[in-house]
Amino acid sequence: MNQQNYPPVPNNYRQLPILNPSSSYVMGQPSSCPPPSGAVISPLFCAPYPVDLTIMRKLMKITADNLAVKDVNGNIIFHIKDEFTFFRDRRILLDAARNPIVTMQKKINSLHRRYQVFKGDSKNSKDLLFSVKESSYIQFRTKLHVFLATNTREDVCDFKIKGSWLERSCRVYAGDSNTMHKKHTVKSVMLGKDTFTVTVHPNIDYAFIVVLIVILDAINDAKSK
């Protein structure tokens, strides 16, 4: 078996319960407002306490996995699998047993860089959970808007994201508010160029937060090339 090479995970964070790999992911129903429970992908990924995660880039790419997410015990709870072709830019969030949770797919010919996120390994519009796009075409600092599936008019975003891996910070805000500092749902700190730690606030879908960070990193990476 090939060994995965990831940086070591810090050991001073709150323990995250390990999900049973056989558990089915009961997807949260999209709405024009964030669900009260904080579940966007699944209530299975909402905890009643702050959740600390460590997101790591792979130091040596043996498989198609580019990132891994560990809990406080150093257990990998998510894999992020890359699928790139000339016509397709896809990333799949997998659980520890490598079952697909959601698929992130870049939309072709979009004026603003835009990713659509679908349930499981689907690409069907009926399985769309949410979309993420740049807030404007020209940006000096990356800002992304998140629209849940039934927010079809997209007049107001459901979430905002600011920051990047290199900026050593990333914040996700609920809604489009002038007092966003009161609504942040995640804080992060950089431990090194290949390691990013995230604290997700209680009752917030931490799988959703991981997906947003993966998309933010993908967009920033594309802009730097």
C-alpha cells in the first residue's frame, strides 16, 4: 500500500467524532436562506461545539488526492480527489472510506470563475447543492459569493468567503451583511505552506466549510498561474 505523505497534525485541538463510513449522507435541503441547523451538505457534519480541522496539501502526489483533512487525533476524515482533463476541472470530497460526499465542478465559459457543487458524484442539475463564484471579475483580494441551489435569482448571496491559503486567513460569513464580523462561521490560522488549520463554529456544517476552502484555494491557484 502506498504511504500518503502529509505534514504532521497538531495535537492540541478538540476531538472530532469519527463518522461511521457506512452512514448515509442525508443531504440538507437547499433554501434561499442558510438552514437553521447550519447543515448545507448534511446534518451529520454539524457538531454542537467548535470543530478544529487541519487541511494538508500532499507533499508527494502518489494518487490523485491533492488535499487531506485530519481531525485532532490525526485521523484522515476527508480526502479531496482531483479529476482534471482538457474539458473538465472537478474535485470530489470523499469520506475516510473514500465514498463521495460532494463533487465540485468548475463551470465552463463563466465570466466569473464559478464552481458548482453537487451531491455525491453527480453532475445532474437536480442534485445541485450550491454554487460558488467570484464576487466581481477584477479582484485584488479574492472574495467569493455562495448561492444555495434554490437562490436562483442570486440577488443576495447566502454566504461570503474572504482570504486565501497564502494570506494566512480565511473567513466565511453568513449572508450579505455590513456587520459581517458578527456573523463569521469559521476562523483559520496558517501553520505552514502545506498546512492550514480551521476552527468551525458550533452547529455549522464543517464539510461545507472544507469544500469552500478547497474552492477558494483552487480559484487562487488558477489566478496565480
